[in-house]
Amino acid sequence: AQSVTQPDIHITVSEGASLELRCNYSYGATPYLFWYVQSPGQGLQLLLKYFSGDTLVQGIKGFEAEFKRSQSSFNLRKPSVHWSDAAEYFCAVGARAGGTSYGKLTFGQGTILTVHP
Amino acid sequence: DAGVIQSPRHEVTEMGQEVTLRCKPISGHNSLFWYRQTMMRGLELLIYFNNNVPIDDSGMPEDRFSAKMPNASFSTLKIQPSEPRDSAVYFCASSLTVTVNSPLHFGNGTRLTVT
């Protein structure tokens, strides 16, 4: 079974600083990987996804993530953080079997991002 | 597009009462998922449907939990009887297809408090 670890429960950065949120996954095959963001009182919104091809994927709101198979990682990055980026971020891995797989995602525990002015 | 609509946003009930959570998926989406979010366990998939048919309910914690999808535009998650440990935020999500490469669209959740 797949699993996801987000080592950092809470990260604080200053506005304008760069950001990297860590995500490590465990899965026997090539994974489907996702990053979602959750603002307070809201549902989760998809930031970006990786299925195959270029290991550096671009998402919405200026975020990007890099898939590194050798490290089983899919870290999320942003070069300059804005105060509106304060939220909780979830990494998720999806099962993949054969030509298709159902959308059963396993989520990490989340990383809360605080942005200081 | 109105997005996934969940009701109520907040529900407070007493232990032993029946609770019904409601979800309207995005029109045209064929798959619907119910998740539960708690501080201790994070996001857990409870059950999901494809074309109104339950596909995997292995995440439903107990027989007290049941979910239905009578048509493509409506689903319910029922807890009977409710217990304090059921307190959580319950999310409904929908996607175009059941395949994992079809992104999930989440509702804003129902915060359930059982006293």
C-alpha cells in the first residue's frame, strides 16, 4: 500500500522568501503525485500533479514541484512567498495499476504554512 | 460552475442522534468521494462511488456509517447513532472519472460536532 510522509508539521517563512515543502512517498510502482492546498474553512484545491514525463511540474499560484524517483520525493517549491499563501498543504499519492487506476488517494498529514509580513 | 456543494456547513448534535450529511457533486462528474478529516488521523477516504455505484467502502469505520448515491447529482453520508468520536470535518469530492489522473474537486466540508 502507498504512503506519504510530510516531515514538517509547521513551517514559518517571511513574505518574499523562498519556500520548499517536503514530501516523501512509498509506492511500489511509478506513482501519481499531487499537491493540494487548504485554506481555513475551505476544501482542498489542486495545486499541481505529476503523472509522467518532465519531472519538474508547474502548478497554479506560482508553485512548482520536482519528482525525484531516487529520493522518493515530490517537494513543493515557490521562489517568493506571498501572505496569501498561508494555508495547509497536502501531498498525496495515487494508486496506479495497469492502464487505469481508481482515484483513491493517500494524503500526507499536511504542512501548515505561516507567512510573516 | 458552482463547485461541489455540501450541507450543512456545521452540525452539532447529541450522542445517539442520527446525522445526515449531504453532497451535490459538480454536474458531469461521474465519481464521488467522501473523506473525513481529523487532527489525529488526517484525511481518510471513507467511500467512493462511480456512476452512482459504491466501489470501495473499506474506509467506512463502522456499521453506524452508511452512504448512498440515489442519482448523479446527490449523495448522503449518514451516521446512526452518532458518537463523540465521530466529530470531524467531512468532505465530499467529485471527479470526472474514477481514474486517479482525474483531479478531485472538494466541497467546503461539513464540520460535525457530537456532544
